[in-house]
Amino acid sequence: MALLASIRRSRKYTKPSSVTAAQSLTRIASSCVLLSLVVLGLPETAEATGSAETAGSTDTAGSTETAGSTQASGVALAGLASSALQPSDPLPGQGLSAAVAAVPANSAGLDSALAERKQLLDRQESTRQQLLGVQQEIENTTTQQEATTQLLTRRSEQVAKAAETQTQLHGALRVVAVEWFITGFGSLSVLNPAVTSSERERLDRARVLSESAASSTIAKERFARVQLEQLQQERSRLQAELSETEASLDALTRQASDLTATEQQIAEQLVRSDDRVGEARLSATINGTDLSTGALDAYWRAASSLSLSNPSCAVTWWALAGIGRTESKHGTYRGAKLGPDGVVSPPIFGPELDGSNSFAIVRDSDGGALDGTATTDRAVGPMQFLPSSWKAVARDGTGDGVADPQNLYDAALTAGAYLCRKGPGLNQEGPLRGAYLSYNRSQRYVDAVINQAFEYQRAVPLI
């Protein structure tokens, strides 16, 4: 922290008077806060009266209200406020809201994750185009296979018919040959002196007719044989073509299967890549600022929730960001890191308020449950609440049923609720200064925080 938590010895620490539940209900009703708050019986917290001159400790100590009932009411209120977030937004601590995700941010990790995602998207598109091409080839090859099969069927039928015709002609030719061999068509009768001239003429005509019929049969058989050979060759060619087509279709089917598997693998890799992009985006830095997207999301959600539960307050995300920057550098003080769930690790603690180093003594109020020390109190979490003040106004910003001062979603919502006690109109400088002063009774602190808040308002394009 640029400014360490300090409650000076010179300033007397006094506990504020407690407020009864009935008084709280009356004030809530008169302030037109949501009717649901009245039903919940949310008590109004008393203003802290300590002092801190530097950022790093929030002067919110001193509430004497019952921790159990107050914290329970805060948790219930968070549930009501969260319901107004856009349905498309993930739950707080489970991803960025759409509004914050749209704000330009950068980091080496985010650049790397986005580059990896782009490569996967390019591979996915290339694989998809290849698959579409293969599927078109499969369709064309299947059409070719069907056509070849049909043509092969016709050729096989033609081969069978031609073979039958050729067999018949071949048989007829054998009959002619046998007849010639047996009869000779009167070739010896010509030498017989007993054969008359008319008989020889008849035998000559028979021989001519027989030779003509034989020649015709021979020609037809030869043609049938040639035709059968051609049809058989064509059938063989079609069979080879069909085998080749079927082999090609099998190869294409395997290729399509491989591409489909590759596409599925890429889709699974993209899911993991999107997770890495989301994680990297949470720790990315908003362009032109020192503000992480995760911290911005916590502040923006807190302001959005309070705009529903207490619209007249009008506290803004940048007003909360100013406190977060000054108190803990948005949860990164002394090497702490803001997790994707909003929890800072290691936990952030202010100095022990035990009277040393010019600090006033603040007696223990939580038995060390929040600040880890049972002797005195010290500020806790990224928004630096004293345990007594946290117990008085604690809010659950994540909806998990626990108000954790080390969770920035919870702490930001609690800080906003604390500031709203000094509303309305915290979107204006005057009322906001008064609210900041109630948070930390140091004008130096107020000036530092409000200047930082306005810097964020100017730098970040987010309403």
C-alpha cells in the first residue's frame, strides 16, 4: 500500500452507539430502500469514528452491532441484488460479466491465449472445409458407383445373351459342317455316268445354297464371337472400375471419419482454450490503467447490485475502484494475487493496531476470526475493513452464502454498502467526498482516492 494503515494515538478511538433492529427498519423504510430489506430486518450500521491518514487501512472499525444477524442480512441482500444481473452473465467469481469482458484489455498471457485460440479456429475452419470437400467427393463417388453398378448389370446381361447367341450359331455351324462331311452335296455324283444332267443341276443348286447358308452362319457366328469378346472386355473394365470406385469410396469414408474426429478434437481443444482465454482475461490489464479485468468485474458488479437495492445511492464502479487501488492495489498488495473467484492469495492484512508505530490501540473484536490475531484488531482484505465494521455491514457478493473480506466481490459490495450510508448521489463529487471521509477520516486519503476514481472514470469506457 502506498499509504499504510494508521489510527493515530492522538485521535481517540470511540465505539459508535449500537442501533436497534426497530430503528434500522424505520430508517430503511423512510429512505425508500427496497421493501425486501424491511422484511429481512437489515440493521443500519453505525459510522466509524477512527482515523487513518494513509491508504492501506480503512477506518471502518467500531461498530457494536451483533455480527451474526447483520452478516446474515448482508448475505440475503446480496442474493436479491445478484438476481438483477443479466441472465447471460456468469455468476460472480465464475467469469467476467459481458459488460466488463467487452472492455479492451491486454497481457502477455491473454495475447498468447488468444493467439492459440485463433490457430485452433483456423484449423477448425480448414478441417471443416476439407470435410465438406470430402463429403462432396463421397457423394459424387457414390453416384458414380451406382451408375457403374447399373451399367455392369446391363453388360452382364448382354454378355449372357451374346454368349447364348454365339453358342447357338456355333451349334448351327457344326450341323452344316457335319452335313457337308457326310453328303458332300453331290460332289461324287458328278462323276457318276448314271446321274442325269438335271439331277446334276439340282445337286449344284443345293451345293450353292448350302455354301451360302454356311457362309452366312460362319459370318454370324464370327460376329457373335467378336461381339461377345467385346462385351466381356467391357464387363471386365466395368468390374475393375467398380472395384476402384469402391476402394476410393472406402478411402474417402475413412478420410471423412478422420476429419470428423479431428474436428471433434479441435472443438474440445477450443473449450479448453476458451477457458484459458477466460482465465487470462481475468488477470489482464484494462488498457490505459493498472486495473485488472477481474477487479473491474468485482467493482462493476457491486455497483450494479447496489443500483438495484439502493438506486438513490448511485455509487459507481469507479468510486469503488478508487478505494481498491488505494487500499491494496486491487488485491495485489505485497505480491498477493486476485484469483478468478475473487479471493486474494495470500490474504491481505494491515498492521496490527496495538499501539506501536504511532498507531492507536484497537481492541480485538473478532477473536482473530477475520484478522488472525486475538489481541488487537487490524484491517483485512483488499478493501481493508476492520473486523468490527466488516461484521456490521458484510455482504456476500458471490452468492455462495459466505461474506469473505478476502474476496474482492464480497469486499467491493460491502464497501459500496458502507459508502451508501452517506448517500444519496454518490455519483457526484461532493456527496462522494463525504462518503469517502466516512470510510477513512483523512482528507489526504479522500483526495487520493477521489483523484484515482476520476482517473478510472476517464480511462475506462464502462458505464
